[in-house]
Amino acid sequence: MVSRRTFLKSSAAISALSVLPSSCATVKPIRTLESRYQTSSDHFGVHPFVEKHPEAVFIMKTDVDVKTNSEAKVKTGTRFARSVFLPMDANGIPITHIIPIKPNLTDSQTGNKDFSLEFGMGIVTDPFFVEGVIEGMKELGLSGNQFYLREVNSPRDFKPRGYTAMAKRTGTDIRDLNEDVRTIGKEFVQWMDVPDGVIHKKIPYLWPINAPDTFLLNIAKFKTHDTGLTLCCKNHQGSVANKYQRFCHSVNAFENYHYDYLAGNVAKTCEELYDRHLADRLPLWDRLTEPGKEKNLWLDAWCQRTFDNISASPMGLCIVEGIYGRDDAFLTGPNPPLHNDKGKKEAWDRMTNVIIFGKDPVLVDIIGHWLGGHEPGQFGFFHIAMERGLSSVIDPRKIPVYRWEDGTATLTPLEQLPRTPMLSSYIPKDLYDTSKGAHFSLFYMYDEPFDYSTVDERAPSVSSVPGSRLLDQARPNPVNPFIIIEYTLPRAGYARVDILDEDGGRIETIAHGYRQKGAHCAAWNIMNLPQGTYHYRFRFDDFDETKKIVLTA
């Protein structure tokens, strides 16, 4: 394992890429020929269109036939990494950085003999997809020993769920770090201050998560849970050291904390928040407490702990692996007992074949809930995210959503995206049977329409005039030989982007068709083109713009 003392930051830099429009006096060339045989630059980064649009969420369709097709899942992860993580210029991330990866590995109940290991696959992020992501990123010049798989919970499940073998194949670090934060070695804990924390002043993370010179990948699983869908926001709680990570437990969990690191009387804070949210008629909040029982504060506590955690943790990219999705997070669920002989109702995996990703974990989770068949406005979690200033919208229709295909992004209306209804055991909506002192824990679709006009949302703005630009990136390499062109439409309509030679003759068309209002992305493959002067031409209605590109050795 690389220790803090030997963890070095590279000072190497490569010459920057710059592409200037033809209206400028000087055009700096894009060097291509030597880079065709170069497998990496000294820096990497997230695809520039994704990086420049943190307000957006991206959907990549996959085509895996069955959940046990390991080869197809590795190929999917590799294809994803190749299209999303690119070589960059000196403004990117040095390839000497460490890459912590947080998959969803928590409590997959591998010791339960009533169900097979295959049956429970959908409880965790698929290890073969993660393997593909790692192998794809290695093509940038990273080594296996720069990757660290981290999960505080249930290390006994690492081996049966395939993560131990995967770590060995890829050369990555995975280990049991479930020891109490009070006794675990200090080299395994990274304490972070929490800006404006409601519950925490400090949070202890499993090193190297949140350490300097790191790039965090949050790779969640597409599945439901009794907090809704347990996607990127919830997945990240497993990055926190033992005794602090029990976000979705009652306020009694605070007894395990270092009191000096708590933000005041947190039990009282949670009760005040619960009372206010109840008075504000936060969706379903009145279902938290059984009649005649004391106030149940766990969901308010969970929301605040989760948002404290997110506010303390910059993430390189948030990803939901949805090659197959699961309705309810663990073994039992809403479905008939087809996989056990005990008559227990089951959680089932479904071939959903989507990868959901973006820079913002809250926005990714909103779209994830919608793709899982639920209406995000019915979840108080997202209302509290707005209250905390961690989101400006809840309505998924106000989030730019893009179909992603090999580095190109097409803005797509939500109704054109496939949804897979997956039942959740969120807040039970059934009535309590007061005569028996019990309630029935049922599974539901939280898909009732929500009136978003009651929420003060701030949707991202779109330029009132059309335009285009080339997005900075490093010299292309054999894996990613693309020049990225962004074009923006002030309204929906027909758009076209052509590549022209020096004399203005059309070489190829890289984008054309009806497009939605907003920003779009086109990719030009220059792998087999000779050096020289080229242009791209962007047309929309009567708008016509041509800019120069110079390719040189």
C-alpha cells in the first residue's frame, strides 16, 4: 500500500492543447501524428463535455444479455471508461494521483443459506463492471496499484461477491477496514472538516478517500431500499470509518461518535427538523411515526448525515451501475418465492441495462429514482437537499439528461428514456392496525404525481443565441482519437455540424438532425486524417458559423 509519506505528486506537464476560432489572428495547432502512437499523456480527466456540465446527467445504454455474462460486463466497463475518461493537457489530473473507488458492497448477506450467491448479485455493484472501468483507465497510463477499493461494511462479503479475486486480477488494493475508528491505525483514516455541518464537525473516511492528490469514483448500484433508491448519495456513506457510518440508524448511533466532532445537541436538532418538516408537509413525513409512539427521527437523521457527508467529499464522478437493477436492496422483497424453498417473498434482479452518471450525486440520484419508476418529488430527501443548498432542482424534467454513446451526448426528453418500475420499502404508506399495535411493511411505487410548482426550483439557463466551441483536451491517443465540439441551441430545431477541408469541401457530417433546446456534443475522429488545415461548420436555422482547426505533427 502506498503510504502518505511516499504518496508523491507529479510535477510533470505536457504542452497544452488549444484550438482557436478562425476569427483569431493566431491558430494554435493540434498535434496529432506522434500522439497516434502514444498510449497516454501525463494527465487525464473526465470527458470535457461532462466536466463542463455538472448540471447534467448522462445515460449510457448497455446490451448485456444475462447478469452472469462476466465478459460482457467487463467490456461494458471498459467501453464506459474509454469514452468518459480521456487523456488531458496539464490542466487535467496528473496520472500519479490515487484513484479511490467506492462500490456498493454493503451487507450482501452471503451467509444466508436460503438463497444462492447468484440470487444476491444485485445487492452489490457488479465487480466485473468495476474491473472494466479500472482496465479502461489503465490505458491512460495508470497502474493497478493506484486503485483502492473501499467499503467499511461487511468485509466478509468481499470474497464471495467476487471483489477479492477482481482486486487480484487488476492489482488493486482491497482490505478489511471494518475496525472501530477509535482503534484502527491512523494511517487508514482521513479526517475531514464538514462545512456548515448539521450533525458533524468532522467525518473520518477510509484512507485514501478524500486524501490529497486523489480522484474519487463513486460507483453505486441501481436498486431500491427503505430510503428510496440507494444510489450515489447513500452509497458514499460506506466510505466512512466504523461507528460513524451508520447513517440510516436511529439517533442512538450518535452515542458512538466522538462528541467533540458533533455539531451541538444533534438529537435535539433532529427532533426540531422533524417537527419543522412535519409542519411543512414534507411528502410522507407523517408516516415516520406509529400512532402513540415516540417520534421516529431516523429519516431526518439519515438525510442530514448523508448531506454532511456529501458536502465534505468532492467526487471525481458519480456512477450508477444499472446493468441489472434490484427491487429492494437485499434478499427478501415484493416478489413471489421462486428462488428459495422457505416460501419467502423475494427481491429480484432485472436486466435494466443502463449506466447513469454525472458530476453531481444529487442530480444523478434524482434521475435514478425517475428511471426506477418513482417520482422524485415524493422523496423528502431531495427537498432537504434543496434546503441544504446541495441542489437547485427536484423535478427531473428540469435536469438536462443526455443519451451517451461513445463520447457523444444527445439531449433527450425524459419520456424517451426507458423506465423499469422497481418497488421500494421506503416509508410504509399503509395504515397502522392500532388494534394489533402493528403495521404491515409493504412495497410500493412512489409514483404519484407531485406538484413541483410548490417548490422554488432554479432550472439551469440556456443561452438565447446559438453558438459552438471546441472543448479543450489533450492530444488524442489511439483509444480516444476525438476532437470534441459543443454546440448550443436556444430552442429546439434542426442542427448540423460538418467537417470541411481547407478549401471548404465537406469531408464528413458529425452531427445532424432535430435537437432539443440546450447544449449538445459531437465528436470528430481524426485518427486517420493527415496533418493540415480543416474547419468545422455549425448551422442552425439561419445561423451559420465556421471555425478553423489545424492538425500538425
